[in-house]
Amino acid sequence: MKLLIDQNISHRIIPLITQESWDLFHVKDLGLRNADDHEIFRYARQNEFAAVITNDDDFVKLLNLFSSPPKIIWLRTGNCSTEYLAEILSERTVSINEFLESRDFTLYEVLKRTI
């Protein structure tokens, strides 16, 4: 599945995520570095990305306005390292894959680990 990583997440996350069934692309590598959220959402839709991975709640608003595709994986982790984000996503690959394959859900929220 093709997943698009938003500009608010470092492109260095791509080699850190170990999920083999995901084809990860960063907006920077697709010439979308200066694109606004609506342009990125539209690009993801037109190019058949399953989801956009983002920290930005504007994508949730776009999802509510235009529906999916793409689905949104919303990282609500606050400030944290790229390595930490990669760990969290890698730990949740089973549930994220279920979300991506589901027809019932369009938004997946990722929260910080709790003790």
C-alpha cells in the first residue's frame, strides 16, 4: 500500500519503518515540499495513496470535507524524535493494516505511549 508522509514529519523516518507491505513516499521527494495541505490531499487522492501520515489536524478537516480516499493516519504524539515515531508506527503495523483494509474507517489516531 502506498502511504504519503507529510512535510511535518522528517523524511528520515522512511528507512526506520520496517513494514514491508507499505510503500512509503515523502512529500519532499515528490516535489510537494511547498505544497499546502489541500494540494497534498488532492495529490494523494489522484495518485491512489491509501493514506497520508501527518501530525497536522488540517488533514482531518480535509477528510471531513472531501471524505476518503486518502485515509488519514494522524500522529497525535506531540514533539518527539523521528526514531520514536518510527517505533510507534512499527509497533502498530497490524492495527494500521487492518485500518487501511477496512471500508468502515477513514481516520486512525496514533497517541503517545502511556505508562
